[in-house]
Amino acid sequence: MVVALILVAATRALRFRVLWCLVSLIGVGAFWMEIDTGRWGFIPLAINLLGPGHAAGFHKAVIPLGAVVAIVAALRARTARAGS
């Protein structure tokens, strides 16, 4: 998410950079595991800003969908500008 934020901020050819910076911080879905019991699960409708957060006794992970979309948009804007 941080790499996507920096890449988007550095891409001058990308329109609406501030909006793309915000999109790069969105994660969709959340995997979790309770440390003591080993229980685990997936929450598909979780929307997370700035990563998964933290709770005592749990490991969490987020699918960085916003970061992936923002990286693709920034790379396309860079190659389109380089090609013209």
C-alpha cells in the first residue's frame, strides 16, 4: 500500500492523483487467525483503510486491491506519456 502511494504520488501524468492516493490505501477482505486456538477465517466484505489494524491475540491480513488498481493506473499513465 505504501509503495502504491509513493508511485501514484510520483506519477505526474496521472490525473486525479489525490484520489488515486486515497484509493491506494483501501484493502478489501480480511484474513484473520486467532493465535491461541489456531482458529482462522475470512471476511469478504471488510473494507480496510491503511492496512488490517491490530487486535491483541489475532493476526490479520488484507487483500490490497486498491493498491493493485492504483499501481496499474500509474504504470499505464507512465507508459502512455512515454509513448507520446
